Amino acid sequence: MRLFPRLLAAGLLLTGLTEIALAQEPAAQDAPAATNASANANEKLASVPFAGGTFTITEGNGDEPPERMALNYEGKEIAHDYFISFNRVTKIGDIDVALFNLENGGAGCRPRVLIFWKKEGSATLQSERSEEDDCGQLWMAVADDVIYFMPDVLPGGDSKSVVQWTPLGGLATAGRLSFAPDPNTGWDDIDLSGGWGIVHAFTNEAVYKTAEKMLGGRLFNVAESLLISEDVRKTRSGVFYGSGNKPHNSSLGRAFMAVDAKDRKLYFYLESDGSEPQAWPALKDWPKEIKDELDLPL
């Protein structure tokens, strides 16, 4: 399954941000060697030296999924979650910073980042969490003197805050992101063959404007329900299509989208929160080859 990737810079409206281009997501660093997760509860799964002490990741002692793994510093538990992994040790300004990923096991949820550092001249370990919700939805990007946490922004949705973190300022709002399609892109510019989910079609201005007219206030619901999806497929006549569902709990919303670039038409189907399914246009007006790919029930 594919989670909708961060939108291209051309698809974002940035307000109040400076030097955001520095905040590119670097290649993931290798975590320390870990033992099999089925090891006994006292066995160390990872060991990370940091600031005169050592982090260890161990199996947790609880029976509930959020207690499956534990993060410890100098033998004292400081966090637990379904899955914990080492991200990296980096420098933000002149301060060493350790980053760990916390995951709750929800489908399509990204890791929440736990930040550790020691203030200059202090022996006390400081910590801060990138976000507190049930399903991590922020992309982390590390620059020389700041860490950015950037949200997904979706068609029809509200603008969202970009959060920055520094050792001195902690977490603070750096600006706002709003969705905007790539300007001056039309039906002839559609190309969904690069491993994108079908929701990426909304970055095309012609698709976006057509969808906005068709779906009205349901545009956000449809886009959100396409976030976790397989790669885009094609019908025999060349119509792009794909289905998906919402992050965290796939039963909360499922959707289907087809893009007929040749005839300049879109097709949508949405199941949401147990309510009656909806289709745009009505299913009776769908071409047979597209209706066949819908494969009800989703």
C-alpha cells in the first residue's frame, strides 16, 4: 500500500516561511543493529550512545499494543509504543540531537518523532514530541539549524501549520501550507505512471478544477479516502484509475477515482463512515470498463 507522498513544491502555497528549501528530507540513516523482535523482554533491540549516556530499545512489559516496545535512557523507561526505532543523531546548530520514531501500528500512519537533547552546560536530558495525535501525519525535514515538521495538505482541506523545532525555541509555528494544483497544467499534461497514488492526479489544475465542481464539499473526503492506495492502473482504453482508504483505520472511508484524460472526464466513488455510498456521476452513467474496475464492494 502506498501513502500519499508530500506534495510537490509546485503544489503548495507557502505563507510565512523562509528558507524552506533547506528543509529537504535527507536519506534515512542506518539504525544500529537490532536483534529479532521475538527476543525476551530484557534483550536490547538497539543501543545508541548519546550525550554521556545510552539509549536502549527493548521489548515492553505490557500486554497492550502501545506497550509492545520501550525506549530507555540509562536504564529508565522514557517512552513506549507499538514500534520504536532509531532515526539519527544530528547537530542542530551546535547542539547534539537524538531522534527516535514512535509508531502506533495504524495503517498509513507516519512515525511521530521524539526529540532528545541536553542544554549547553546541563546534564539533564530534555525531550519533545513532534505531535501528539493518534496517527502521525507530519513529514520531518532536517536543516543545519532547525528541524521542520510539514503536514500533508489535501484538496478541499484547511491550511495547516508547518512546525519548526530548535533547541532554544522548542516547537513553534513556522508558517501555513495550503493545497494548490500545479499552475497551468491541463488534461494533456497528466502522467500518473511514476509510482504515484491516484490522489496525485489532483495536483493537475484541470483535474482539480473539474473535481472541485463535481464534488463540492465532498472533495476533501474523497481525497482523504484515497491516501493509502496501490499504484495507479490503466484500463485498456488508457483511463487511469485507483482505489484507496483513509490512514489509521481503513474502515472509516474508502474511495475510487478514475481519470479519463482523452475525454476529459472524472469518475468518483466514496464509502464514508458507514453512510450510503455515493458516486459522481451516477453509476448508471459510467462506462462499463471503468465500472468493472470499481469491483463493488471495494
